[in-house]
Amino acid sequence: MVETQTKPKLKEHRINRAWCKGCGICVAFCPKQVLELDDQDKAVAARPEDCIACKLCELRCPDLAIEIITE
């Protein structure tokens, strides 16, 4: 029997604004340009519909401020 793998589907970006220092690493690593820094230099998911849930932002965030929740 062959197992088929399905891609994880994004449910939510959890960004802890208190922990985010606005370094921009998540923005730089996002392959789909989903994240941006807002006017307070905090990460925001500007285009969540484009997210492929690769979790590169979560893995690269030095402050552990981003969590990608999938279904």
C-alpha cells in the first residue's frame, strides 16, 4: 500500500508581537513573500493566502516569535 503525503494546510500565523524585534529574518527567508514588517517593525502576515506552510519563518526566527499552525 502506498501512502500519499498531503501538504500541510495553513490554519494560522501566530506572531508574538512582544517577542518580535523586527530583525526581518522571517521576511528574507519566506519563499512566497507572505511576511512583511509593519510600521512598528513587527512581523505581520501580509499575504497569508500565499503561504505554503514551509515553516522557514518559524525555524529561522531567533526570538521564537512565529508559530505556523497547520490543519
